[in-house]
Amino acid sequence: MRPYEKDPAAIYAQSFATVADEARLDRFPSQMHPLITRLIHACGMVEIADRLAFSPGVSEAGHIALRGGAPILCDCEMVGAGIIRRYLPAGNDVIVTLNDPRTLDHAKSIGNTRSAAAVEFWEPHIAGAVVAIGNAPTALFHLLDLIDQGFPKPAVILGFPVGFVGAAESKAELAANPRGVDFVALRGRKGGSAMASAAVNALAAGLPEVSNG
Amino acid sequence: MRPYEKDPAAIYAQSFATVADEARLDRFPSQMHPLITRLIHACGMVEIADRLAFSPGVSEAGHIALRGGAPILCDCEMVGAGIIRRYLPAGNDVIVTLNDPRTLDHAKSIGNTRSAAAVEFWEPHIAGAVVAIGNAPTALFHLLDLIDQGFPKPAVILGFPVGFVGAAESKAELAANPRGVDFVALRGRKGGSAMASAAVNALAAGLPEVSNG
């Protein structure tokens, strides 16, 4: 067996140092560096920094929303599972409606996916909320459609749907017209629940692993 | 708003067709194609096919283990959250010990991470189990170390730790010496819980989205 690093603080320090060495962060406002660092750390790909679309105020808007108690709306259970609860500044609710018993029937009635149907059940919670999408392009598309129809607006959209059908397109739609909502999104096919959770964790707490080192 | 595909069956069909068109699958045994397809589908990166290390019998070994009721041991909650329970052929247990109350103290006593310490609590379950690692390199390293010390062997290791410190190295160690255990692992820094869950789902059920159209 080869030797390996076993100290959590050293692992975080080496990891964040690699991001600083290899990723191109200079085009981002400095307040966004913890968010970008955590996104890269979650996927092991420094090159995603070059394909992030964002509104410059997204980190501050997300942090303020969470401190004010805003709920976090996730498109799937994996995103919810990746949110570090002890980082949340106001014991914020983490809400996933994908497995709500009404979702399957509602999907059939609106002619869309279960992930899209689940977004409609966010309505009582979404004004000023943090939305984290880490799986389904149809959830992001349908959210934007609903906002166009007068659905309440969240404070922030974290756009990380993944895959070959609609992921790149839904994030391009968000970046082209964010409907006045602060956002960050990874252009293209890549994404995933780990990035969506990492973005929430960064908005909640930055990089506490550094100061706690 | 641009138009987008809303039919789940069409989304799966287009997605799997993209994998078939773009990914290089010919070096894999045909029984592994559903596994590789699901891995690629989970991350949106066809190029990972070129960096997968594997034992040729991994799909069959995993399928047999799960049909026989083997538990699934995960290194973090996100991996567990991504496993589609209705696909599991024997109501298999999904076990995550990372947040076991003993883990933090045990990590200190062994001088390793919480993720590594949590692996030791797999001992009563691991003989013949399916191990899915989607986050922590130290969990994979420590598991291999424990096997070298006589720990019971799982049937299959799904190796997808991610990141800059130990991820590539732990998967290289597994691929160089899998200790007689069937395995699949993505070489390099990339990985993640979505891939680890996808691998479990493939071992459990292949690609039922195709036949269910």
C-alpha cells in the first residue's frame, strides 16, 4: 500500500491550494472565490471555472437570503443530502418535492417530467428562496417558464442540471435571460448534484475548512 | 423560452443514443455496456469511458450479489440518496456509517478521516457486499488497508472518489491490486456520488428505462 494523506485539515488545504494554483479565478469578483473553489473541489475539474455563467451579486444575494432564513429548494434527494446542515445559518429548511405523492399524476396532467411537476409544489416556499438544481434540465426549464407566467421569484438559482438532453440548453436559457434572479450555472453538459450542494454550502458558509484548519 | 423535450422516455432514449454515438464502448464486455452507459449518463461526460479501470466480471458479480440480498455500503449520504430503491432486486439494505455517532472519536483514535473511520463500522456487513465510494479517497485507501489486514472482502468495489488529494492515487491502488475483488473505478481526479449511485443502479437493474420506453 502506498502512503496517503490522512489529516482532514491537510487534505482541505492541499485541495484548495490546487484550485488556487490551477484554476483561472481572476475573472470572478473576489466574493465569489469561495463558491468557485467549492464547486471545483466537488467535481475535481479546475476547468469548469472557464464555463461558469453568473450574476456578479450571486454570492452576496445567496448569503443574505440564507441568513434571513430562506428555504433551499432542491430538484432531487441527492442535492439535499449533500447540504451540510451545520453550515446553514438559520436552520433553513431543505425542501425536495420530487417524491411528493402528487408528483407522478401531476406530471402526466401537465405533460412534463416528474422533476418539472415537482417544481410547481415549490410555490408556497419559493419567494426569496435558494433554488439548487443538480439533476433535471426539465426542472430548470419549467421553473423559468413558471416565472414567465408570474410564479414568485427565488433570490438565487444555482443551475447545475447534467447530461445530454436539455442540460446545456436549460442553462443557456438561464444565462441568456435570468429573469432578474441572481444565478450561477455551469454551461454545457456537465453539472450534477454534488456541484449544486457545494454551491449551497458555499453560500451558507464560504470555506470554513480554511479557518478551522 | 426555447422549446425543450418533456417526455421522460424520449429524454432517456436520446440520452442513451448520444452515449452510443459518442462513447468508445468496444473495449468493454457487452455485459458492461449498461453500467458504462449509466455512468456516462450520470456525469454528462462520454470521455470517462476511456479512463475506466475494471475487472471483466464486475457487472455479473454485482448483479449476483444484489440478487442474493447483499447490502450496499456507501461512503456518504449522497451516494445512498442516489440509489433507486425500486430497482434493488432483494430490498437490499443501503448502509451509510459516516454519521454514526462513534465515527468522529474513532477517526481521532486511528489518526484518519471520519470517512476512513466509518469504513471500520462496515465489518459486520461487508463480506460479499457491494461497496460504493463516491466521495472520499481515504475511505477507499482505508478499505484496501483493512482488507490487507484480513478484513472480510466485499463482492464488488465501485470506486469513484473525487478530487485533488488522493482520489487518483486511491483508484490507481485499487486498479493495480484489487485484492481479488471485482471492481470498476474511474482513473484520475473525476468521480463523485452520482457516478457511484449510477453504478449501483446499473448492477441492480441495467437500463430499465430502455425496455420501459
